[in-house]
Amino acid sequence: MNFLKDRGLKKYTVIANDQIAPGVYLLKYNRDFSFVPGQVVAIALHSSDNPRMYSIASGMQDEHIRILYDVRPKGELTPPLSQAKPGDTIFASGPSGNFFGTAGPSTWIASGTGIAPFISMWRSGLRKDKILIHGGRFLHSFYFENEFKNELGDNFVRCCSQEKAEGIYHGRLTKWLLEQENLPPDRKYYLCGSAEMVVDTRDILIEKNIPYENILAEIYF
Ligand SMILES: Cc1cc2nc3c(=O)[nH]c(=O)nc-3n(C[C@H](O)[C@H](O)[C@H](O)COP(=O)(O)OP(=O)(O)OC[C@H]3O[C@@H](n4cnc5c(N)ncnc54)[C@H](O)[C@@H]3O)c2cc1C
């Protein structure tokens, strides 16, 4: 029995694995497949390990697969993964999932590394009529903010719960959403991040008359 084949994992080579903010890394590895923005891959360091899921943070045309991840100090994968060096081998699956970005009007709502699928959608050219709400604990939590800032302007809202700065909303993104009086119901709302954020946000959106079918969610558990 081909164990690796059965688990759908293949060997890939690490191209880079850089710390881009305290405890947050951007892993790049070679690419041999196409994907739809919003899809995920499973990653493991050894073929016998239980893989973990990660959103692809690359654009469809990018040369490499990029993964944005934060280190969970007691986690099984992310502490050793953060030590991976260029040239090392990792094991990864092909793309899966159906949290697909679309060309139509959309509000993207992310907490922490939950920004990853929206980086993929944005870099893949899904830019028209988009609003991005990103929640983070610190000012350094708005990964890749420069890629969004100029083009999105006021349609890019950063909500920082633990630090203050001009132009950044102070508080959780759920608090910002609660303060909005007229959230348009006729667009898609994409939610990505922790279970707590996704559940709380979904409840707020429904309370604010966003039709359930316009709410799509990806939970990082
Ligand atoms: C569809 C999907 C997409 C995802 N995409 C991303 C992504 O793009 N980026 C990203 O960063 N994450 C993503 N995740 C989460 C990711 O899959 C992992 O769950 C995460 O990286 C933690 O993996 P780990 O092996 O380091 O931690 P795990 O070993 O799985 O541990 C999970 C949590 O339990 C805690 N824990 C474990 N053991 C103990 C213990 N003995 N005592 C106390 N606490 C403990 C850890 O600190 C950690 O917080 C995604 C998840 C899903 C389901």
C-alpha cells in the first residue's frame, strides 16, 4: 500500500519560510497544480503525521504556493514547521474546499491569519466591489495590508483590539459590525477565521438582515 498516495500527500520543497510578524510565518513551496482562490491544502512535516489544513495565500498566477500561519506554542505542527528551512521537504495535498471567491460584490471578513484566502482572491484579480474587514490583536496583525490599502481605501477596515493608531478602528471587528447601521443585504459576506469569530459574526449579520444564503464561512479549527 502506498501510504502517501492514499493520504493524498506529496513531497514538496520549501522555498522560503519567513517570519513576517511575531509568531506569524509565510511558507512558500514549489507548485505543480492549479487551484481556485479560497481553497485549502493539507500539510505535514512527515508522511505519517496527521496533516493540518491551510488556506492557499497565493494568487492563481503566482509561481509558488504560499501559506500564512501562526505558531501555536503547544501545537503539533506549527512549532516545528516554523523551523523549516529552504530546501527542506514537506508533505502536502492538492487543493480542496469550496470557499470560492467570486467576481460579484463581496464583503470579506477575516480575523488573524483568516486573511489568507482573501489574499489569494485579491491577488487572483477578484478586486471589483470588494470590502475587506480585518480583525487583529496588534498593529502588526494586518498582514499584507499594503497590498490592500491603496486600492481599497475606506473599503479596507482594520479593527485592532489591543493597540490604538490613527486610521485603525479600536476594538474587535464584531464591535465594528454591530455599529454599522446599513449593511447592504444584496452582496456576499465571506467569513474566515476562528470558530468564535465566525459564529459571532454570522449571528450579527443575520441580526442585521443579511440573508443566510449570502453568508459563506471558513472556520479555522
Ligand atoms: C479549513 C481550514 C483552513 C485553515 N487555514 C489556516 C491558515 O491558513 N493559517 C493558519 O494559521 N491556520 C489555519 N488553519 C488551522 C490549522 O489547520 C491548524 O489547526 C493550526 O495551524 C494549529 O496546528 P498545530 O498542529 O500547530 O496545533 P494542534 O496540535 O492542532 O493544536 C491546536 C491547538 O490546541 C492547543 N494544544 C495542543 N496541545 C495542547 C496541550 N497539550 N495543552 C494545551 N493546549 C494544547 C495548541 O496550542 C493549539 O492552539 C485552518 C484550519 C482549517 C480547518
